Amino acid sequence: FTNGEYSLSAATASVTVTAASPSDQILLPVAEQAGTPGAVPGHVVRVYAAVACKITTMDTSHRLNDKVVGSPRKALSLQAGAQYVCEYVANGQWLIRGFSETGGVLSPLSPD
């Protein structure tokens, strides 16, 4: 983490997060643009949160679970020990689902 942020590249398929602080943020990749690699619809990133932290996107115009990230950046809080599946479903849209250590689906996730 640099200044409390860790940027994921478009090539990242899975990551285990060991943040120093619950306010540290993982940044999902931006959308692919002409000549610049990025997330494309169907791109999936699996995140295991070894410790509590937050997840958001590099692009403040993107949406997380249908909420605009905006400025200041909204982020989803991740629970320690849980796994999250982050899917880039359409232009600027990320769908994030969470699962407990026992595999139970976490309640609907909304950025704060």
C-alpha cells in the first residue's frame, strides 16, 4: 500500500490483501481504452481480505454495485476473512459480491 492505496492492474485475477489499516483502499482497474489496457466486460478479480479494508475504483465515474464512486471516493468496506468477487459487467460498472469464511453470501454490499 502506498499512502493507504493499492492499485490493481487489469492483469490481476486474484489478490490476498493484508492492509495496515481498515481505511486502506484497494483500487480496481480503470476501463480499457483505445491503446490502454484496462478492465473489459467479463473481467473478474477475486479478493481475499486477510484484514479489514476498503475497495473502490481508480475512476471516480465508475459504479460499484450501482452506486457512483464520485469524489470524495466512496468505497465498500471489506470484512477480514471474507472473499469478494469483483466483476466488471459493463462500461464503468463493477458488481461486487462477498462471501463469509464459511461460504455464506454477505448481505448486499453498498459503498459508503
